[in-house]
Amino acid sequence: MKVAVYPGSFDPVTYGHLDIIKRASQMFDKVIVAVMCNSAKTPLFTLDERVKMIRESVSDLNNVYVESFSGLLIDYCKKENIHIVIRGLRAITDFEYELQIAQTNKELSHNEVDTVFLTTSLQYSYLSSSVVKEVASYNGDITPCVPDFVADTLYKKYGFRK
Ligand code: ADP
């Protein structure tokens, strides 16, 4: 069985992430979306909130599971016996950082963990969680970027009702 893990902060999940998850779910037998709880960034949403929003968004994909993890990704992979990591690439600006992380994970795992990159679908190439949060914080329209219930949760966080 081909199992892959898609790790990230998902603060919050966007249509860009969901597009990657859906495409990965068609390539692998099982995809685990692993939400990081030790990100260097201070997240807007709690780990539970982020996990819940993704679970609700992928409820129609029956080979996708949403979990959380802390510590090194390669330790999580070892524990779960996973050898494939999925990451999304939006632009050349993502590439340098992603390449470094992928090579680090390969090296640290003694070649047990490889990274598969999926390139963004063009209509989502501008999308990032940070941009979505910034627009929402000014009560801007984020409905093209995230599922409706994620948009509602974001507006509530910033004290807006929509
Ligand atoms: P990080 O893991 O750096 O905190 P995110 O949680 O925002 O990043 O994203 C997780 C993964 O999803 C990363 O590989 C990122 O490049 C990818 N990603 C984010 N937004 C998009 C998008 N719009 N299209 C494709 N991939 C994306």
C-alpha cells in the first residue's frame, strides 16, 4: 500500500492545500495530512481548530486522514512507517526552501524518506494562508480562497460576522 504524508501548518487550510490533497489522494492509496504543532510561526488557529477545519474539508475523500504531530517529520514518518512526503510548489520562491527541507529529510532519514512535489494548479498559485488571513483581518472577501465554514471561522476570529 502506497502511503504518503502531507505535512504543513494549514493555518488555515486553503483551496490551494485542498487541491494538492485531492490530487495526492488520486495518486496514493492513503494520504495522511499531518498538521504541525511545533511550527516556528505562531499560528492564529489552535491545532484542534486546524485539524477540524481540514477534516471537514476532506470528508468526501475516503483515503485521506488528518492527524497532528510534533517534533521532526522524519520521526513521525518512521513511527508511522511512511516513506513519501508530499509538498506543494507554487512558485520558484518556494523551491529553494522546499528543496533544502526535502534534502534534509532524505539525509536525516538515511534515504528512507523521499519528497514528491506537486505543482500548484494555476488558479491557486497566488494563494497562501498568510494572504488569506491578511485579507480576512480587513473584512475582505476570502470566499474564493477557502471553504465557507473556514471563511466564517476566520471572520469570527477577527471579530467580524458574515
Ligand atoms: P508550511 O508547511 O511552510 O507552514 P503551509 O502549511 O502553508 O506551509 O503549506 C503546506 C504545503 O502546502 C507546502 O508545501 C506549501 O508549499 C503548500 N501550499 C500552500 N499553499 C499552496 C497553494 N496555493 N498551492 C499549492 N501548494 C500550496
